[in-house]
Amino acid sequence: MAATKMLAASFTAVAACAAVLSGCAIGDHLAPGSQKGAPGPKEAAPAPAPGSAIRLIGDGSTAFTGGQPHLPKAERLKAGQKPPQFVVFSWDGAGEDSQKLFSHFRKVAKENNATMTYFLSGVYMLPEEKRDLYRPPQHSPGSSEIGFNDEQGIKDTVDQLRGAWLEGNEIGTHFNGHFCGKGGGVGEWSVADWKDEINQAKSFVKSWKTNTGMKDAAPLPFDYDKELIGARTPCLEGQKNFRRAAHDLGFRYDTSGVNDQIWPNKNDGLWDLSMQLVPFPGHKDEQLTMDYNFMVNQSGTATRGDVDKQEFWGDEMRDSLLQGFDRAYKGNRAPLVIGNHFESWNGGNYMRAVEEAVHTVCNKPEVRCVSFRQLADWLDAQDPKTLDRLTKLGVGEAPKQGWASFMSTSPAPAPKGVPGAPAVKR
């Protein structure tokens, strides 16, 4: 926590530095990406000034501040070693509003030795009065299926993004206008459309100070061109062309699909870290691990369904997630991927379900509640032969001969500088 407090305190000083300066020397930390072998986008960013701990980028909306605190390094599994049980809790359209759910779940994560992934919607960094700066593919300027923001909302969201990153969480993207279905929805977008949308999502994060006029505010403590390595598409549509665009832009994973509880592989050069189908108590069919899908199954499109059933519906979601966890934890140890929204649908009972799931699973032995970045780091660190062996296990299938025997083949030596590792207790 000391590094986190020191970096957080540094922003008071850096906020006073003019964006035109090459940097403000505060402390002595490594520059982002200076770790040997650290993965990142193909396009290299300019190196920070020698000896600088913080260097403003562009208009000062973002900054180099050194390597991310609490981002662990990966360990390659040893021969005979049982894989850990990874669980990813992720949030679509992450932003802080009057419900204060972003700040709440940051606290929940810290209390349970967890890190999470927050998929930021770029338009949440753009003031309503400047909405025409957004030029969505196949739509008129300023169009969006979700809201823009006001100055206070942007300030509150920036505060949460800054704190979340300093705690080791990941900031991904949920793009901008959230267009679904026919008539210009993301499922109809070309590769070029996706690249345009991604670049705009980045630009709103990299220019929030200019767009709000809050030039003296502290920056976000990361280079978003390096930070952004993955996403989830709106309504889980447009995945094929998105993956092609994302691969070209240096992304490392996609979580826009629907999968069974099996070990992931790569698709179009990206790790396929899709959400999964898990048992749904009292129902014949399994359910996708996302709050919205539980709601649609239980109350249709009504976000405020039968009041007498709301608590029961939350319990159903919690029990479904826990059954999915148990099936993996006692079976093939496939990472469990869970997606949510900062919404109070059906009386906030889905938020309660997620929180209870975090409390239940994240403190168990051999469990790592991590971000997608940390999971991708770990996967990249493994011997491909080991991962190939794991992908052959079916849903809930534990090795018949036991893990020690199943994993007994000696893996190839790990390359130097591999990323990822067990999270450090905070």
C-alpha cells in the first residue's frame, strides 16, 4: 500500500505542472513498459524523461507514473502442479454516478484480495455539451444509445479510474455509443469502423481535461495506449470484425463471446476470455454469467420487476455463479469469467449477488480473483503444451488420474521476463 499512497500523493504535485513541460520529477520509479519482457501494444510510446516518476502525456489528461502497483508477475506451472482457480469479475460501461457502485466495488475488491476489470465507456469522459465531438460509425455526430456526462460525473469517474488503477485493477473499454441490432449496430461495423471507434474511445480518455476545462486536475496515472489491451463489445455483437481490428491495434484479449466452462485458447491472435454458461438452479438451461442476462430471463426487459420476487432473483444469480465456480474449482479449474453493469436492476439484488459471490469465492485456497490483464499475463507465461493439455478437459472434468499425474510432464523452461503471478495480500 505504501507505493499506492506515494503515487496518489504525487498527483497533487503533478497537477500543478504545465502540460507543456516534459515532466515533473517526483520519486524514482521505473517508466511504464520498462520491465523486461513486459507485453504491450505494438506501437511504442515515447520514453519518459530520465529520472522522472511522472510525465504528463498530451494535455495532461493521462501520465506516465511508472509500473502499475500491485500488478503481479506470472509463474509458469511446474511439473505436477495443479493450476490455480482464476475468477474474473468485470464491469461494462464503468463510471461513477449517484449510485456510487464503482467506488463500492473497489472497496469490496480490496476487502477480498481481488482485482477486477473496469470497461470504461468513452462517452462517459465527454461532456454533454460537446457530444458532437463523437462521430460514431454509421451514425450522425453526437449520436449515442447511452448518455454522455457532466463535469461532476467526469470528475467522479476520473477519481475512481485513478484509484482503481493504483490498486492493481485494469481499465479496459466498452467503446462509446453502445449501438446494437440492425441499422448501424456494431454487428454491422467493418474493421475500419471498429478502429475508428476504438481510437475515439481512447481520445476521450486522453483529452478529458481539454474537453471539460479542468486543466489543473490530477491526471489519470497511466498511458491509455499501453493500458488498453482488451474489451467487451456492446450486446456481444460484432465480434469477428472487432477481433481483426483489435489484433491490428495490439489488443491481447476479447471477452465478447459465449462459451462453456473450459480453458481458453486464442482466436485471431487474441485470448478468447468469453463469459460462460453456468448451472441455473431450477431451470433446464444454463445461464450466461452476466447480470443483464439473468434479469432478462427473470423479469424480461423490465428493470423493476415484481418486488416480491426480486430478492429471490438475486439469490438465483448468486447460487448460479457459485455453482459454476464449484464446478470449475472441483473440476477442470477453467477460469470463471463474470460480467456485470453498475446498475440497480430489480432492487439492486444483482449487485448483492455479485458482492456475496466475491466474498464467498475470492478467499478460498488456490483461488485468484484477477483482472483480464492478469489472466492473460498468466496464460502467456505458460508452456503451450501445458495449456493444450488443460483444454482437453471437459466442463467440470477433473483429471481421472489426479492433478499431479495429469500435470507431470515437465514443461519447457519459462522465457525471461514473463508477466503475471499470485496477487500480493494487501
